[in-house]
Amino acid sequence: MKIIVRVNYSSPPKHGARIAGMILNNEAMRKEWLTQLIDVTKRMNDMRNALQSELKRIAVPGDWSHITK
């Protein structure tokens, strides 16, 4: 069992690289991926802004500007 686990962690399967290569080399898939990446990034930034605003609203001591930088 140790050998099987070690092989999987030391030399992970190449499936992820194959999938990424397939997506990045296909114009339609790449465009969809970029759109989804923009959506995820926007959501993360919105969540950071909401967290910072809430911390300020409830007057938690500290400078929370690092959350949105």
C-alpha cells in the first residue's frame, strides 16, 4: 500500500496536464475557460470587498485594507 500511495504522490497522473493542454489548445474551450476565470476572479474580489466592508461596519479593530489589495 505504501508503494502505491508513494507513486501517486511522487509522480501524480498526467491527466491534469492533458486536460489543461486540450483546453488551452482549443480556441473555443480556451475562450470559455477565460470567461469562467474572469467570473471566478470577480466573485473572489466581491467577497473580499464584502468581508472588508463588514469588518469595518462592525468596527473590528485593525486596518483591513490588505484584504482588498
